[in-house]
Amino acid sequence: MVVHRRAYSAAQIYAHWAGAALVAALFATAWVREGVEDTALRRLLLDWHRLVGLVLMALSLVRLGLRLARPAPPPLPGMPVWQHRLAGLVHGGLYLLLFLQPASGWLLASARGRALDLFGWLPLPALMAKNAERAEWLGLAHASLSWALLALVALHAGAALAHAVVLKDGTLDRMRPPGRGFSRPSTVPES
Ligand code: HEM
Ligand code: HEM
């Protein structure tokens, strides 16, 4: 009997929700900053934005490692093939943007001549020399990628909620932290 896991591992689940919280914090810091006039607060929000973005990049690397070590669980029985394929494409797109978006931010900071570090003790190299022209189009790229990420997240979260509320299948349960008072079978026999 081959045993297939029906859910993601606890590490994958906690990393997923930590990543989602960091993405929310990134949009919050960027958008709140736009309405702030105080220079010191604007600088602080951008410092936090950069730090959170770099932490997200590191977390996404860990997630990718976890994902390569343990593939996604097989589709729920009865799920149409097109839905499973579309979900796979959206997940792939999300992973891609979870790297491209922070990478464009890092490039943008470098082109603006801003030295980066992690928590003040791990200096990060500049990815390019200071260059105002490049900084301008990298700013555009960073903003455009953020809209693409937002669109994919909306599609993804909307689909997850539709599965939970309309279809009432176990899709959302696959990403629920374990031990939350509902049954989440970890294995299913394959015929
Ligand atoms: C998933 C990760 C990230 C998301 C979702 C994100 C999102 C955003 C958004 C929505 C903006 C405002 C864009 C606009 O409309 O002009 C922005 C601006 C910016 N971000 Fe990010 N960002 C991320 C990661 C990073 C990282 C890692 C860095 C640098 C290390 C960074 C540096 C910047 C800078 C320098 C700006 C421009 C702020 C300004 O207007 O002066 N971002 N980001
Ligand atoms: C910034 C926000 C989010 C990002 C970047 C994100 C990203 C991802 C990625 C990359 C996967 C694939 C996991 C893998 O195969 O390793 C995934 C799975 C999943 N996500 Fe999200 N997610 C976000 C928010 C949400 C929200 C808000 C919900 C629920 C409303 C949600 C529900 C799920 C579910 C249920 C799965 C598992 C789908 C399956 O059974 O294969 N996600 N997410």
C-alpha cells in the first residue's frame, strides 16, 4: 500500500501563514507610508518595509526547500483536473513573485545607493551601483510586481474561501494548523 499525505506538513502550514502575514505587513507599510508626511516616520516605515521584505525572501527560500523535500499532497478525490492544474499554476506564480518582488526591492534599494542589512548585524551586498535612471524604472517594476502579486493573492484566497464556503470540500483544511479541533486525516491509502 502506498501512503499519500492529504495535508501539508505543520512546518509548511506555519510558513504559509507567516508568509501571508509578512505580505500583508509589506503592503501596509508601503501604503500607510504614502499617506504620511513626517520624514522620520516615512524613513522608519521604509526601513521596516525593507527588513520585512528581506525576511520574507529568506522565509520563501525555506518554503521552497520544504516544498522540494515534500511535494504538495495529491488533489482531493473528485476535484476536476482543470482546477488542480490552475491551482498549481497560481501556486507557481505566487512562489515566483515571492522571490521577484523582494529581489526587485533589493535592486531598487541598491540603485538608490541604500546599503541594506538584516537586523543591523548581517550586511547585504549592493546588487548594482547607484544609478538614478535605473532606480526610476526599478521603482516602476517593483510597483507593477506588487499589483501582480496582489491580483494572484486575491484569486488564490478567493478560490480557497469558495472551496470552504461554497463547495465545502476539505481544501482549506489542508492549510489549517494541526490540532485545531477538527479532523484532518494525515494519510489516505491509494488503491
Ligand atoms: C513581497 C515583498 C514586497 C512587497 C509586496 C512590496 C510592496 C511594495 C509596494 C506596494 C510599494 C509601493 C509602490 C508604489 O506604488 O510606488 C513598495 C515600495 C518600495 N519597496 Fe517594496 N515590497 C516588497 C519588498 C521590498 C524589499 C525586499 C525592498 C528592499 C530591500 C523593498 C523596497 C521598496 C522601496 C525602496 C520602495 C519605494 C518606496 C518609495 O516610494 O520611496 N520592497 N513596495
Ligand atoms: C499573501 C498571501 C498568500 C500567499 C503568498 C500564499 C501562497 C500560497 C502558496 C505558494 C501555496 C502552495 C503551497 C505549496 O504547494 O507549497 C498556497 C497554498 C494554499 N493557500 Fe495560500 N497564500 C496566501 C494566502 C492565503 C489565504 C488568505 C488563504 C485562505 C483564505 C490561503 C489558502 C491556501 C490553501 C488552502 C492552500 C493549499 C491548497 C492545496 O490544497 O493545495 N492562502 N498558498
